[in-house]
Amino acid sequence: MAEYQVLALHYASYEDRLAGQNFIFADAHDAPMPMDYYLWVIRNDARTIVVDTGFGPAVAARRGRVLRAAPEAMLRQAGIAPETVADVVITHMHYDHAGNLDLFPRARFHIQDAEMAYCTGRCMCHRILRMPVELDDVIGAVRRVHEGKMRFHDGEASIAPGISLHLIGGHSGGLQAVRVDTARGAVVLAGDATHFWANIRGRNPFPIVVNVAQMLEGYDRIEALADGEDHIIPGHDPLVRARFPDRDGAIRLDLPPER
């Protein structure tokens, strides 16, 4: 069985956020609940796969996010040259997951059919649905289609031994999660299928959502894919870096949590 290291690279934060902004059903006693932004890396001796590509300084400034380090710098610090990466998974096309595509000139990009249809179709006529999407990112993705660099998936797909993609939906039209075999078992990079552990554990969805039923059913799906609740890695939870070991700025999700 192929086993991989799985890294979380914390590149940005949104500190001025309250818990009420992170749940459909908010507690009356609101409290600070910051959000982190990550890139994810899956690697072993045979391959390196990047999951999501983050955003850059211009988007950070416009959207009021604090960029700790450019995604390119985070990858190079982890020993990964973006120009050599052969495969990139885009969990979905929101701005914090689908920028910086030009960093990966050799890559095939993996996306769900439903997500490309969503971010280029009639849903984008609605301001509230296109708000988390950057037009330049969508244009960049379409350009990769015309260059023959986009690989489409319709549901579940294996992209390498021990790495599979799973259509979840809910938060966006075609959001996908990534299941990875590691030494501690199957780890699921949930993307924004759950932003925080509190969303999935409390069955209280994040409020940016296209289909609430799909999001709730997605919780069941990713729980079935993972080898335990600590094997589900939420997309934006600061507890990820608080609980898992940090190895020179790379948070090791293939190792057991320390707290």
C-alpha cells in the first residue's frame, strides 16, 4: 500500500472573525473564532501532489486577509518547487483555493465536472454565489482547459495509488475532498466540506453554502472515508496547527495529533 506524508502549510489568516459568522445556527454568546488558510501537500518518494493553490497579495488586501507568506514561498520552504509539480487538485473554485495557477506550469489540474459547471454557469448570475469567486481564477481555469491541462472527474476517482477524490458538494456546486493513505490510516483533506471541526462534529454547517442537505450528507460521507474523527482535516481550522506536529513550518497531518 502506498503511504504518504500530508502537510498543511498555513499561509494566511482572518483574525477579526466571530463564531456567529462560521455557523448557520450561531450561539447567542458570540466569541472570536479566527479562520486560517492552508495549502496542502501530499508526497512520498514517487510523487508530490498539491491540493489547492491559495491567493496572493492583491486578493488578500482587497478581502482583508492577512497574508503570512506567499504560497510559493511556503511551498519552497517545504522543499517543493512549484514548477516541477505534476498534479494539482482544486477542491473548489473559491478565491482561497484556486488562485496562483501560474505557479504550476507543468501540472495537470484535477477538478470535478460539477465545479467547473458551477463556476462558469448560471449560478454566477447571483452576487451572493459569485462573491467567494475571483473572475481571474475562473478565467485561469478555463485557460487550462483549452491548454489540455485540466482533468475532469465525475464523482469518485483514484488519481494515484492511495489517493482518491470524492465529490461532496454543498459548500459549492462541485466541491471535492481528498482521501490519502498514511502510516496512521486514511486521512481526509475535507477542503471546505467542513471549515472547522465544530461544523462537522456539531452538525452545524458553515453559512456560505449552495445546498445545505448536500453539506450535511457530506459530513456522513467524509466520516465514512476517514479512519477516525482526527483523520478528518477541516479546511480552515486554527486547531489544525495547534494539534498536529509542526516540522519547520510544515504541519504533519500524517503523524498523530499531539494535543
